[in-house]
Amino acid sequence: MANDLILGLDVGTSSVKALFIDVAGAILKRVEVKIATTTSQNSVAEQNADDYLAALAEISKNNSNLIANVIAIGLSGHTPSVVCVDSTGSAVRPVMTWQDNRATKEADDLLTKFGNPFEIIGTSLPWSASACPAKLFWLARHEPEIVKKTRWVLQPKDFVGMHLTGKAISDPWSSKGICNVLTRAPISNLLEFIGWDSKVVPELGDGYESRGGVSDAAAKKFRLPVGIPVSIGWSDAMCGMVALNVMSEPSSFIITGTSAIVGASTRTPPKDGGSLYIIPNTCAPLAITYGPTQSSGSALSWISTLLEISQDEAINLAGRSESPDLPIFLPYIYGERAPLWRTDLQGGFYGIGGATDKSDLAASVLEGISFAEKQVIETAEALNHSVNQLIKLGGHAGNDQRWENIRLKTLGREISRYEDTDTTTRGSAILAHAVITKNLSESTKRLSFNSIKSTPSELQKDYSKNKFNEFLSAQAEALRLADQKKERG
């Protein structure tokens, strides 16, 4: 057992990441292989599914000494994305990622047809352009030949899982919108309305269950031990949550990446999440009210490009700001998801003066990212009728100490930073571990990691309250302008 390793895999938005960790929780190695996304001004965001497999092959080839000792594989991946595959598991078109927002009209049509999604889907799921139903509706209208070629609609981690085990399997939360998350049955009337057959919904199971063992063909292709179990897996959001112990105790949390996953777990979930998602306890040990923002790391990337510096330099630059009253930044450079769900919403700086310099702009961007996340947390807690005094931070916000002061004076609460460069791969490793132990709680304890707590001063609490109100005022103005543009057509 001393040499036995777990392999946690995350098919992320910008890369495929791997974590080699032993069964006692010691990390041996982290690996990352970048993947490309094709974008255009008409809201297209696509990837080549075969790039996921090429990345896995590269990871395996370059780490053969570790691969030989792997006894289980856990899967995580970005959602909601659409991978259309034929009966052999081959993708029949590029992957429509969660960033793809071309299905705006289809989302509006679904809202008109079905109204509140709770009864049909089993949870609150805004009829957004980023969600699977709208994407599939768009494909039926614009690429009907793809509908005919498709045997299963998968998520990126399920595509990798199928090529590892030969089985088309997903979990109900990753497949939300085409299955009912309470009954796990395909939503036949919805699928019929958007032009798809119910058979495209794969078999469903819990993320910490095995989808099967590595096949002979996959063992040869990826140089993996044949027969080792592979987890069904969860979304990157849920894997981040399990790594932060959000599923074992009621917690408020922020998990940052390209976008941010923000919310609160609860034992008493609301029936209707309105503008947020509710992961019911049929999909996870604790119910979770949460929402994804559109921009977190991507907003930092934007300001870095604008100022012609690296993201690391942008964070350092922000730390040099001496302004006691920074401009408000709305991080809606690509629209916003939770809690606004407006692809047409635009970002902006409010309160720029002649003395505003580059460091102030950089600091404003970091604050704006955090204020947008604060809004989602407060929305989730209001729905749950419970406020947590501590907020858990994962992703770059937890790992990078330079964010700590920003978080304290924007969130205005005690924070607990989890210093891990990637919580999603740790979460996927926990799922792989649970496939072996048959006990998710035990596996979470085994592979968990410690946090660093900080408490805001009274001045920081006051700043958070006052500046957040300014943020909301600026947001209201941005919404008004977006409505004006929409009315003009």
C-alpha cells in the first residue's frame, strides 16, 4: 500500500490538470497540460474533445513511474458544456463550453415555454444561454445533422471517462437540464420540444461511484494499469466543494478560477433558488445553494492584458495602491451569470478621477471580482435563511496570500483560506479514494487539507458595507443602460 497512488484528473476550461496523491494524502506531483478554446465575437466558445485525450496521454507518458502505481482515477470537469458523441464515443462536433453564449434566443424561448424550471428539472436552473437545454436547442435549429449523428450528450469529464472505460455515464448534476435531478429520469417533454431524443441522456450515477475499470484499449493507449476503477465524477464546482469540506458541514464558500463558484451548503435548502442553483441532496451529501459568476480569473486576465503586464504583476500592482476610495469595478466584461444572468450586461469603472493611477485600476478589479462574489453569497444565504460567519476560500483567492487584504475588506467577514493551487483535482482525487473506501466522508478526511483563518478589522467591515452599497448602485445603473440598449434593439 505504501506505493499506491490516486490520480485526480480535472478537465478544466484552460487545461487538463492531474494530481498524483498517495492514499494517506501526501501529494507527489501536480501536472498541467494547456488546451485551447476557439472564441469569436458572436459568443462562440468551443474546444476539441480530442485535446482532452491528448492531454491525458501526455500526462501519462511523462509520468510513467507514477502511473504504474495508480490504483484509482477520479474525474472532474467544466460544466455545463455539451460534448456530442456517436456510439463509438467519438465527438461529432466541437465541444460547446460553458462560456458559449450564442443560444440566447433559445434560452428566452425556453423561459416562455416552461416558465419556472423547478417542476420540470427538479431544481432552480435559470434558462440561460450557457445551460445545456439552450445549447441543444440551438444545435437542433442550426445544425440538425449533428442531432442525427449524436448517440449521447456528455460532459467533458464523461467524454474522458468513456474513453477510459468504454461506458457512457454521467452524474445527475452534470446532466441537469436534460435529466430531472430528483428522479434522474430524462426530461422527455423538454427534449422533445428542443428536438432531441431521450436516448441521448447517458446512464447516471453518483460521482463517488465507479463507472467501471480501465479497459484494455485505454490501458494500452494511456499506459494505465488495466482494470483500475474510474469514478463517475462530478463537475469542477462540486469537486472544489468537496475539497473544502463544504459537503460535510454547512459552509459559505468561494472557489475561484476562470470564473468563480460561490454559495452556501445547508441542511435546510429552499425549494426554489430563483437566480441561483440548488444542488439537492439527491446529488450531494448536503444541499448547496450556489451560483457561478462569469468572470473571476478572466477579469484579472483582462486587466493584465490591458496594462500589458502579467497577472502576477497585476496583483502586485494592486497591492501598491494607496487610494482610500477606489473606483468601483463591475466585472461584467463577458456579461454576468449568477445572480443576474445577463449576457448583454457590460462592465465598467465608476468613480475614476484625475488622481486614479494604474495601481488603483488593478486594485479596483480585484475588489470588483470579490464584491460580485459577495453578492452571490448573500443571495444564497438569504435563500437558505442562514448566515455563516466564516467564508471558505479556494482557488487562487485561497492560495494567494496577496488577495487576503482585498477579501477581508470586501467580504467583511472571517475568511478561511485553503492554500492549494487546485482544489478541483484534490476533489476528484477524493472521489477516486471514495471509490475504494466506499465512504465519501472518510475519504474527504483522509485527503483534506488545512486552512489559514483571518478576521477583518472594524474599519474593514465598514469599508465592506459602504463600498458594497456603491457596487450595487453602479450595478443598477449598468442594468439600466443594458435595458436601454435592449429596447433599441
